[in-house]
Amino acid sequence: MLFPLPTAYEDMTYLPSGSERPNARSLSNDLFTGQTGLPSNNNWTSLFAHFGKFVSMEISHTLDSACPTEILQVPIFGGDPDFDDNATIEDHIPYERIAYDIHSGLSPNNPRRQVNLATSLIDASVVYGNSEVWANALRDWHTGKLKSSDQISQFPAMNEYRLPIGSFPFSNSDIYPDPTKYWQFGDPNSHENPALLTLSVLFFRWHNFLVKQTADASLSKEDLFYKARSKVIATLQKIILYDWLPLLLDEKIEPYKEYNPNVDPGLSSLYDAVAMNYYLTLIPPILMPRNKKCQHLQTIRLCGCFWNSQAYLTNESHSFDSIILGMVSQLAEQDDMVVSSDFKGKYFGTMSYSRQDCIVQTIMKGRDLGLPDYNSARVALGMKKIEDWKDINPKMFKRHPQLLQKFKSMHNNSLNNIDIFTGAMMETTETGPGEFIKKLTKDQFLRIRDVCILFMCLLKQYRIKLYRAFLEDTKTFKKSFRRSYHRQNNIHKAYEWIEYPESFNKVDINFNSIKGSLDLKSGNKILRSVTFNNMETVDVSLTTDKKRTFLLLKVPKEYDLILEFINDFDRCEFSKELEQVISKTRVVRWFYIKQKELMKSAVTRKKRTKMLEAFLKSVFSEAFHLDYDPSLDHVEFKQTKELLEFEMTKKYSPFRSKLKHLRHFLENNKQHIFFIILFYAVTCGLFAERFYYYTVEREKSGLRQIMSYGLSVTRGAAAGMSFTYSLLLITMCRNFITFLRGTFLNLYIPFDSHVAFHKIVAWTALAFTAFHVVGYGFNFYHIAMQPTKIFCVFKSIHFRTDFMPKFYWWLFGNLTGMTGVLLTILIIVIYIFATQMSRRYIFKAFWLTHKLIIPLYILAVLHGSSVLVQKPMFWCYFIGPVIAFVIDKMISLSRKRTEISVVRAEKLPSDVSFLEFKRPTNFEYKSGQWVRIACDSLGKNEFHPFTLTSAPHEDTLSVHIRALGPWTSKIREIFNPENLKEQPYPKLYVDGPYGAGQQDWYRFDVSILVGAGIGVTPYAAILKDFVHMNAMKNTYKIKCQKVHFIWVTGSHRHFEWLIDILQEVEQIDTKGIVSIDIFITKFFQHYDLRTAMLYICEEYFQKHFGGRSVFTGLKAKTHFGRPQLGVMMKSIHQENPYVRTVGVFSCGPPGMTKSVEAACNDASKSTKALFKHHFENF
């Protein structure tokens, strides 16, 4: 920044000038307030006024605060119209001093020099940013255009790179907006109000239009971008210097002669603090958008839309075109001293002071810059010194003598006490700015022009106008839009949402005029046809959210049609054609609602199915006289009372009962408890050893005296972290664990619980991490408060004698601190995405963030390498587990990197997909085991676990996958035959097999398999395997002679595939070695239609079909209610009295496995057999 005048700092160095000048808020209230809405006498438009602000953004960026922040308080007196209209308090308006060169402000010979972060040149930095890095973030490297958020370059891309765009709270909000939700531009302040945003979008489109116009096969994308950029610069130079500037100054600008290297084009402090802000008096308080028919739309008040401008360019009531047309036709405010209230008490501010006064900020900025008074500045610039108050503006003071008196009294009748901005604005006449502002403005832009290489001269762009840029852009924009989205045979492309956001179909839509219908096709297959013949009125709903791409068509007696188009133009074209086709014979009603409301009002297939189920259940209930009333009648109540009296325990001891439960718990979980105690004993021992060492043995050391017990805690926590984070690797060595399960060690170590143990170790590691991080927060504070001499305790770091490390240096200025911060961030990210909810809904994020464990261990090694406190010890714990983990990982990689072909894929009911794929060479597994599967189309490294439903004797492998999450839903879509058409199946990658507690079922004479929910999946393979082994006894010799399968489910829905497998098992099992019992646990009033039909068929028709279910075709009995597992186990023991150990295997939710555990304990006590329980939770 240039300083053409000697500074007038209070202390001649950095204290603001003008301490004796009037209060800035009083000046704003008394001199800059008046009647608004008066039209410009020069016929200047709102576009001209807002373009003045746009020009200031091009050459100036001086609003950043100093660091550290320095705040000047501007007093507010009681009765202030904006801040204290009740005259009850006295407050202050804060002004934050602007950024300056840190090497200045040290002495009178080197006073404070503020900095301009813009280039001061007309180089389109407002479009491309003031650095090459910023420009690279904005550009599209594949096309030469600026990045856009849509295919037609209508609006810029979102700020994904988090460019430092200005962000202030909205007028109706108490939070800062998310910068990634803003469009990205070259200037941080482009989003200040809708007018500035519209001008920024205009030049964004102008660049992309020029790229298309300049397109040449011989030019690279790099050359294309810079050629268009030079033309945009030329456009701005021409419009600013030879269109806007002559109008503002009311004089012709002398032609450009030649480049003058002796001129400094820097931004003048006088222009920045005074002349540049003249636009404040011109900008009207409202924007008046209008359409192409010159009809005015809803007005936009500036004070209500600061920093929320983007919403006004994307909603239904306003648009880019309407705002441009409105600014062109709306006159600017009259040239005078009056500034709109939107820029005074209602101007935007920070969260701590959300309302500001732009006039106050401007006056205080002049004082912050150390500017002298108005008269001294006139003399220094070669203008006549003002001797009489009336000479400032004779005509205005003649018309408004009261203003002159107020002006004089506020300045104590001293002409040498006037702020430059106040005096310069007082010169304003009806024809424009006064002498002072004209001189400063002309000098600033001529210096810029004379030192700048004028692209407009080189490219001969003299005739271009601002309106030409808009008209050319709009015209070509529309043409390219239609050309890019030209449709053939009136076909509209869209997505039909079956269930939002779960499933959709890509469809081609066309109107069948012969049938009077709307046909939705996928390829050559018609997926749905909507007929309008039976509709008197057609209701269509359109979303009004930002994207404006959803459309809802109400279809009576069917489920509604929900369509999502690529963009709002496609939706508009479809809507027009829909109205043209239907409105001839029927009434079309249009509704405009939010997307959330649209989805809520839509009758989807699932909603319609529920409605039909409710209706049919009601019909069946009436037809078969089913009692589904949960209340008890008189007879039922009497029976229940008798039963309770019969079953009631005569004497109950709570203490003995709890002691009994504790004893059984310890007996059943003794292995788990032993290893948990061992783990915490070792961990706490390591913590205690380090704590004792630094508390007692190192008590007199320098660090211990500085940090006190904080050092002992952090070093003990570090030892615990080293052990636990290393142990995590051992718990995830799946191949070793699977191998060890088959050895004698399985009798002593609960390998099946390795995942649960992994979680326990992980949470323990997190606890030690918290101790470590919080402890060092206190430690760094203690260190930062010490004099530099004390740092000699750090033998591995040598400080300069004049260097005083602050707290932040200990975090970011050295290897240990920086790696510690990165480790903390990594741990937070890993643990957030490792929660159960993250695994369920965003598994890909969980899997990707878990891979950060590799850089975590690398950073952990580097963290201790500086030897700040002690020699690194992490490697002692880490070396063994990492070797084991790497070997285990290599074993997995040797299997899963082989592509496996899918043999068959079926889309089963209830969102279940069946995949049958080739069995890899040398792939040996046991029934009940599981594998991890990745799909080539969804990422080779994203593996998900699934239980094998194929038996070991089968030549292929198979899994049943239910679409519950994003990945499983995508699998269903990818292997959907309708989507694949004639294309081959995508390849799979298989990692495994891995062991599970269910795989030991054959080790017992009698096995009981209890499955609930998705936990029945392992038993599909076990049942098939068991029946096959018994059918070929000459080949297989197994201990197990009887299997009881108990299936507990709320409904058969989602498990129709299991019924098919059970039918296959019953056909092969001619000897009855498999006993199957199915329990439906839902209450009748909660049955879906399938379960209701099953209940009716089981209760009324099964006896007429030889004991085989009419509905499922199974011989197995279906019970309605919860199983009495204890009674069933006692009954099984009575059938097999000589069996001393019964294997009980349960798989499902924790509540079910706990019930099985309780039943096993009860049966073990009341019978001579031991019911040994193995469980796995899902």
C-alpha cells in the first residue's frame, strides 16, 4: 500500500490518529442520515453503484484484521436509533485494526504500514484470485474452463478446497455458515450481497463462454485457459477504465500512450480509506428484480441477505437474469451525503458483534491508517486549503444551512479536525463526487493503467461493453444448454425413486399419445406405465430446494411416481411437455414444496404395501374371528390369575439370587475374565512402573520439577499406549487365530472373542491417549511459562539465547509436538468412524479411516525419535506384533488378490441377493465359517464379512446378502439382471475363510442350533453339511448324531431363501436326524401380510395336508410365540439320556444369546448333562 501523505499517528509510530476528532458513530448518525429513495440525477443505475463495489474488490483487499487482534472501541451514547433506542445503556462498537507489515510500526522512522493483499492491478483477481494457487483451485484442468457445479457452467463449483472465502453469520442465524456450501470465486467477499454475487457469476460465465468461443484443436487446455483469462482481463480493463470511470468522474479519460515503468500502481491509502467508498451513497437499500416482461418480482432488502446471497440466485422467485435485469432498470440513490440504513446500523459483523456501521468502520479505518485531517490532506495534494466552512460545498450548505451548523458544532468549529472521508463526502454535488474524490480516483486508476500491460490494447477489445458480456453470455449459454441436452424422440432421462434414498431405477420417459400414458423404460423393457385416462385432475409437486430436480406425480390407486432429473432445466422441459399433453383434456394442479415434504407426502411402494397389508389383515381377522386384542376378557383374566398363583414362588431371596447369577456368570465366562484381568494387570503394571520411576526416582530432575506429577502421568500413559496399540495388531491376526482355534489352545484361550477383546484393548488405548494428551496440555503450559535458561533440560534441542518458544511452538514447531498433534487427529478420526453407527451406515469411511493405522504407527515411531524426555521404547512393544501382523496380512493378500468369477446371481424377494461364485483352488473351509468379500465395481480394497451359506462338499461358494447399508444396496443394484442386461458379472475378491464359534458343531453327540434374525445365516451351511455327511456315512465319520435347529424370527420376510434351503434339507433327511422348530415372535397386530397368511394356514389348513405347511411347504412346525428354551433343552436330554455334553450354538442379537445362556445354565443344573454354550452376536 502507498502512503502519499505523511502519517499522523498519535505517537508518530502506530497509535491511531484523530483522537480529538468527533465520535465516529455520532458523525454517522448526524451527517450521513437523511431521506433515501431519491433517484440519481445522473441516471446512474443500481448496476453502476454495485459495480463500484465490485471494482474496489478488484484492486483492494485490506479488511483482514491485525494479528494479534487490536480492537478500538467507538462509544455508543444512550438513545442511539440502532443500538440503544431506549437510552438505557452506553456501549461500544468494536473496530478491529487492519493487517500491517510486522516489520513496521517500530519507531517514528518506521511507522506502521498496512498491507493490501490484492495486486492493485486490474488483472481479474476478483475472478481468478490473487495467486496462481487460488486460480488453479478454480480452474477445470480438463476443459480450460472454470469449475462449475453443473454440466452447463451455470454456477461455479462448491468451495470443496475451503478457499478462504469471507464468512459472516446471516441476519437470522447465530452460527457461521459452512464455507464448503458457498460457490468458489476469486475474491473472498463475492458473497456479501446478491448484487456482488451476480456480477461474480457474470464474469465466471464470461470466462467459460470465451473458452468455448476460442476453442481450437491446436491449443492445449492450458493455453485455452490463459487465452480466455487474458480476454476477461481485457474486458474488465476496458469496462472499468473507459466505461465506468468516465461516468463516475464526468470527464473523458485521456488515451493510453505507453507503458511507464516509473509509476507505482500500488493502492493509495487515501483512495482505500476515502474515495473507494463513495459507492456507499449510491447503493439503494433494496434490489428490485424483474422478469423479461418488465414485471417486478419480490424485492430483496440488503440488510436481510448479507452473506446469504447464494440462496437468492437459486430459488424459484429470483434468478441470475432477474437480478441483472433489475439492477439495469433500477436507479441508484442520489449523489449526496445520505447513506442507506442498511450500511449503517444494520451492516453485517462478526458473531460477537453481529450488527455494524459501515460509515463508522470507514472513518475508523482512516484513523487506523494514520491519515491526517481533511485540510492538511488537501494542501499536501496540491489543492486549495479550505478557509471557510461554506467553501467545502457552497450549494449544499446554501440549501441545508442546518447541516452546516451541525457540521461545524460537531467539529468544534475547527477546520483542522475533520476526517478526510467526512470532508470528501461533504463535497458531493448533485452531479457526482467532489474535487477530492475525483482527484484521488483518477490518480489511482491512471497509475494502474500506465504501469499495466493492457490486454485490451493487444486484443483490440475497445468496443466491448458490460451489457455485451451479459447478453453474449446469456445467449450462448442458452444455445449451448439446448445443444448439450438435446433430446431425441421426446425422451426424458431421469431417476425413478422406488424408495428414497434406498433404491432407484434409471429410466427413459416418453409420452405415449395413443394410449394417453407416461411410459418409463429401462432399455427396451417398460418398467411402468402411468395412464391418465382415469384421472380428472393430475397433481404434480415440484421441489423448491437448491437443486430443484425432484418431481412427484400423484397416481390414484397405485404408488406415486417420484422422479429426479439431472438438473432443473430437464425438469422444466418435462413439466412443460407434461402440461401440454395433459392440459388439453384434464386439469393439472401444480404444487411447490420442499423436498422433505415431497418425500413425506409421496405414497411409495412400501407405504402402499403397508396399507394393503393392514386392509387384508383386517379382512382376515373378521373372516377367521381372530382375537388380536391385547386386553384380557373376564375368562382370560381368571385363567391368568390361576396360572400366576400356581407358578408363584413362595419364598424369594434377592441376595441369594444375585449371588447365584454371579456364580454362574463366573463359571461360564472364566476364560474371558481371566484374560481380561491378565490384560489389565499387565497394562496397569506398565503404567505404575513408569509413574513410580518419574515420581520417586526422577523427583529431583529438571523436567519433574517443572511438570510435577504431570510428567509421571504422561509417561505412564505413554507406556500403556505403547502396549495397547501394539496389542491391537495381535487381535486382528485373523489367519493365525483361525489356525490356533484348531489346536489344543482353544481349550484355554477364547479365540472366538478376539473381536470383542480388540474393542476392549482399543478403548483402553483411547483412555491412556486421553491421559497423555490432557497431561501434556498442562505440561506445555508449565514449560511455556519458564525462562529460556530452563530449557537446558532438553539435551536433544538447542535453543538460541534470544528465542522464547511459545505454547504453539511446542505443538507445531518441533517434530515431537507436530507428530503428537497429527497422532491426536488421526486417533480421533479413527475412533469416530469405528463406532457402531459409522460401521453400519458409512462402512467405507470406517474401512478407509482404519487404514490410517499405518501412518499412525509411523508417526508414533517418529514421535519419540527426538528423545525429548526419554529414549524411545515403543519399538520394544511394537516389533513382535507388527511382524506377526505383516505375515498374517501377506497370507490374506495371497488369497484375496485373485479375481473370482460369479457363476450365478439372483435377485431374491425382500431385498436379498444370492451370489454363487467359483471356489478358489485349495480353498478349504468348514460349515459355519465366514469370508470377506470385495467387488471390483465398488473398490478392490473394500471388504465386507458374509457367512458362507454353501456346504463344504459343494463345488461353488455362495452367500446371501441383504441390502441393509450402502454397500450391500449397491451390490443388489450391480448384480441386478435388469441393470446388467447382457454384460458379464463383475469380479469378486474373497479373503478367508475365518473361524467362528459355530464351526465346532460336529464335536458333540447332540447339537442345538439357535438362530435369530440374520444370525440364522451360518446354520444354512451347517444343516446342508450335516445332512450330506449322514447320507454318506461310509465316507464321513462324525461324532454328531442329532441336530436340533431352532429358528426365532419376527417374520419370514427377508429369509425366504432359508425356507428353500430347509426344504432341501428335509428332502434329503429321510431319517429325521434334523429337527426343525420355527418360532414367530411378533404379536398378531404387528404381523405383515405374509406372516398373517402363514398364521392362518398353520392354524386352519396344515392338518388337511399331511402335516406339511400349506404356506411354506415344510414339515417343520411353526410356533407363534417365544420358545421356552429351558423346557426344550430338558426335553432334548430326555430323548438322549446317555449324552453327557450337549453343544448349544446361538447366533443373533445379544438379548437372544443371553436367553440361551440362561437356559443352558438352568438345564445344566436340572439335568445330568452339561449344555455347553457357544455364541456369536450380530
